[in-house]
Amino acid sequence: MLTQNHRLYWRKNRIVIAVLLGIWFAVTFGVSYFARSLDFTFFGWPFSFWVGAQGALGVYVGIIGFYAWYLNRLDVQHGADVEED
């Protein structure tokens, strides 16, 4: 049986997952959808190509880093950081 603490933990976790998936979706599909509007050269490459290839990867790494940091903090807050043997 889940306690109130477990329910709160998973509720917060699901909210963060939903927000991060929304950011992922916006970066993945939003940048490619509006890429034609970003039609100028940037260091010899089309800017839309540069944003799609480099900027999105940076955002993805940031999402992973934030999620790991947030879950570690959430584990400590809810007492889930104790390793059981």
C-alpha cells in the first residue's frame, strides 16, 4: 500500500516528467517547424541547421541533467535515498 509520502513523491515526479516532455516536444518539433523562418547564415551554415543540430542536443543534455538533479533532491526530501541491501 502506498503511503501519502509515496503518492506525493510520484505526483511531483510525474509533473516534472510532463513539463520536461513538453520542452522536449517543443524543441524537437518546434525548431524544425519554424526552421524556414530562421533563414540566414551562421558561421557559414544555415542557422536553422545549426540550431537543429547543436542547440537541440544542448537542450536534451540539459533536460537529462535537470531531471537527475531534481530526482536526487526529491529522493532526499521524501526519504527515498536510503539504499537497502
